[in-house]
Amino acid sequence: MIKKLADEIKVALVTGACILGMAIIFKQILHIQVDALISNGPAYLFIIYVISRRQSKKMKCDKPLYWNLGIIFITVLIIVLYAI
């Protein structure tokens, strides 16, 4: 139970850091306004992570490393698509 909670906290911290980093890059570097639906993309992936962990006991993709990499990938993808 404690390991499961610690894994969720790790993914939540990465999600928060990605959202903050994305906001800083969009506002300070790119000087563009992005709508809330797009800027909360990493948060949606975190919600899917939490729901999937509650639904199934054993999943192959249950490791927080995979979800952290996915959240970072989505964040970088959103930034690159808006920078182009």
C-alpha cells in the first residue's frame, strides 16, 4: 500500500513539474497563450494512470517510470507542436 502511494506521488511530482515547465516555456520563452485543454495534457495522462491503477491489480505497464516517460514525452510533444 505504501509503495503504491509512493509511486503515485512520484508520478504526480513529475506531472506537476511538467505542467509548470510548460507554462514557463509558453509564457516566458515562446510568448504564446495556450488554451487550458492543451496545457493540461500531462494532467490527463496522470488521471488515466490513477484510474488504471485502481482498476487492475497487476499490469505490465504499472511501473511509474513508464508513466513518467509518457508524461514527459507528451509535454515535449505539446511544446514542439506549438513552437513550430
